[in-house]
Amino acid sequence: MLINLENAGAIGVNWKLELAYDGTDFHGWQIQPDHPTVQGELADAIERVTGERILPQGSGRTDAGVHARAQVASFVLSAPIPPENLRRALNRTLPAAIRVLEAEHAGPEFHARHSVVAKTYEYRIYRGEICPPWVARYAYALNWPLEVGKMKQGAAMVIGEHDFTSFAASDPDLSMRDLNVRESVAETEIEGKAGNVRTIFSSIWSADGEMLGYRVRGNGFLHHMVRNLVGTFLDAGRGQIEPEEIRGILDERSRSAAGATAPARGLFLDRVEY
């Protein structure tokens, strides 16, 4: 739904941006004092272009070092600027590691986080003996012998509706003692999900040469959930657990039951659906 700029008046126009970024040099999405973040860089760029100071809301918080191919942000501006002009202007002022792929007016009811119905993440593992420098920032270099078939079996165990407490971060990210803390604590309620229950629609491992990829699509994800799933599937691939044991790990609802957290650099937010 597009907003008629002539009728928007003082209430402003609701905007939707689609962003891609290399998360290597950022302390995640969420704004933090004295640290570069994607949300902070975007807010600064919008202010430089329009003169308006706003806090853009993302579809979710990516952690430090996590990348995005299609993050979505929303915010309200009173400045009457055509979408293509805003996209070009933001890309001129943003750091090269952040690009605005699309900019458009959205209906007043649209919210980048509240309106999400599904997300897809991808995790990349490079299995060659020597990881090329141009790959190292965007994949977990892991030259271990792995039984990929067992990893595929393990991935299938998490499809459906489950309580994913065992795969959630055991220490909530409460580094911001301000509005953003309240926002992160309330995120589960805002998304309309019950506690740590989420529904996974697909969970698939695939190989392409030396690259091993995991793609997962669900109606929502907990903090570190995808990276903790990957760490547990790697345990299955190394023979430390049997794939069927993942059902029991889910039932235990304890972070200590699952595997280690995989490194952030291999994770991409790939798609957000509304």
C-alpha cells in the first residue's frame, strides 16, 4: 500500500527499506554507545540526508559479525522525498559495507518487525584445506571430517513447532540500559510468539563444492538460535551425537544440552517475508 504524499501532512510517511550489509566490522544491528552498528549508521545517514533524527526499526537484531542480504527497516519521515532519490542519497552517505537495495512508501500499519510472517537464514561452512581470503569473512572455515548425511537427518528433526529453549542464548543481550533494552525484552511478545516456541518450515543442508550450506525458514528465531542449531548439527556430523538425539535436546529445554554456538561470520539473514 502506497501513501499519498500530498495527504500525509504532518503525520509523515511510513518508509520501508531493504538493506544488505557486511556485518564484519559492526557490533550488530542494534544501536550501542561508542560502537559502530548498522542501525546507528542508518540513523545517522537518514539525518544527514533529511535533517530528521529517527531510529529505524529492523525486522530483527543481527548479532556482531552477522551479515544480511535482505534486512528490512521501517521508519516515519516528514520530508517529502521520492523513494529513488532517498535510496541514492542514503547509498552516497552510508559506509560501503551497507547498501540500500530498495526504498518505498509503506502503509501506516506496516512495521519491519511486527509485520514479519517468516524469515530465512543461511549458514555457510567452507570445508577446504585452505579458506581463500575473499571467503574467510563470510564462512566458517572448518576442515573437519563430517558425515553430511547425519547433519541432514538432524536438521529434519527441528521442522515443525517446538520449544527452542535449548537453542536460545543462555545470557540475554541486555547491554543497552535504555529504550533498546525494553525493546529487546519485549520482542517475543511483540512478535506474537508464545515464550520460546517457534515453527520451522524448512531446515536443509546442501553442498556446493567446498561450501556446505544450511538454510532454515521459520516464523521467528531466538537469540543465537540458528548458530546454536548449526553447532549441534556439527556434533551430529562429527559423530558425537546421533541425529535422533536432537529430539531429546529439544525436550530438555536447557541450553547446556545443545552444541556450541557456531561463529557469527558464517550467518546471513537471507529473506524476510510479510
